[in-house]
Amino acid sequence: MDNFLKLIIILWIIFFFFLLYQIFDYIKFKIYLKKLKNKPCICKEYLEKLDYYQKIPKNLKEIIEFKIKRFLIEKQFIPKYMQINDEIKCIIAFYACLPTIAYKNFCYPSLKYIYVYPHTIIKKHINQNGIVKKEMLISGESVGDAVIIAWDEAKRDIYHYQKRNVIIHEFAHELDFEEGMIDGIPVFAIEDFEHFKTIFNKTFQKAVKDRIIDEYAYTNKAEFFAVTTEYFFLRPKTLKVHYPELYKEYIKIFKFDPLKENQ
Ligand SMILES: [Zn+2]
């Protein structure tokens, strides 16, 4: 047998084992999802307290409970200067999974950690010489493989204010990050990327002049996406009235219409 033939046989063997590994991995993943489906959701009692959960139809409740179970297994919660309990984990998981409700098997593949702080965090901007140039108070942050949440802000948003939501906001940034660039275009827009981008950019330019919604939305395109995602889920009428084209695009990418599903 000449050397070339030997090489071809070796490459085929490697390819065969690689394929076998992929098939095995896929079957393992499917079994894991099936087992998860039959496991009880520890979050039920906390979810029942949420207006948003109560208002969504039964089939969506089942989907989000399944997604929450997976989220709680796959993501690591890291409490900072506080104790963390199931209520905190369940509430964060619910609002993290809400924008992905139509994507049953999507579970933020790049995300690994969720840092939970008791209060707002001081973020220091340090220049090249190591000198603190600016200090800012933040209620959350998204940095690709990690999301930071200040629990007192999140709790206030959810149980009292209900017009903004730092958890939805930070996970909207994660959806933006999963697309590859932090530019306001989320991973779910990939199917119709150019069309979404055109409407999104046009609306952003209009919004910067109008200044109708929360001021923070005008910081840049990424913040505009995160803030308008909060509006889409929490104040859909306002978003629809002021930016109907963008609202229509969000129905398409989130495959969910809060004005119909959340009655
Ligand atoms: Zn933001």
C-alpha cells in the first residue's frame, strides 16, 4: 500500500470517529433535554407571584419553565457580598429566558456566570496609567460570558416599578453579543439580517431626534436595543405607538407579540 492510500485511510478513520462522537453527543443532549422535561420546576411558587408569568398562556408557561430548569443547571450563579436563594435565581432565570421564549432550545451559549450583587455597583473607568478617570453607579452589566445584576434594583423593577427591568436589559445585551458584534443587532435577527438592520438603524436615527422614551436608550445602538427590548416586553403599547416599524420587527425576531400573548 503506498503512503498516499495509507493517509486517506487514516483520514477516513479520524472522520468516522469524529462523526460517531458528534452523533453520540447529540443523542446525549437529547436524552438530557428529555429528562429535564420530566423534572419538576423548583421555581413554580416564585413564578406564581409574577404578573407577567400569570398573564402568559399555559403552553408558554410550560416552555418557560423548561427553559428555566435548563438555565439553572447550565449557568453558574455567583453571589457577591450576599446570600443567594432560589427566589433570586428563579426570578433572574425567568426574565433572562423571557426574550427567548420562542426559541425552546436556546440557552445563551456564550454565557457562563451570573454575578449577583445586593446593591448598585460602582464601576471605575481606569485610564492607561491606572488612574481612575470616572466612577459610575450601575445596576447591571453584560460582558459576554457573564452578566452582573444588582438585586435590589431588579427587585424594585419587578415587584414595584414594572416599567423598566434590568434583567431583561442585560440579557438583551447578551442576545446582541451572541450575534458577534455589540451593535444592537441580536442573534435572532440573523435570518433577515439586512432588513432588520435597515429598520433598526432608521428607527434609531429618528429616536435620537424625537427623544420620546427613556434617555438611556439614546446612548448608542446597543443601549437602544436593550432599552427598546424592555419596552417591547413591559410597555409594548408605548413602543408600538412611537416606533411601529420596529415593534413589527421585534414581533418577528422574538416570535412573540406581548399585546396578544400577555393579556
Ligand atoms: Zn445597557
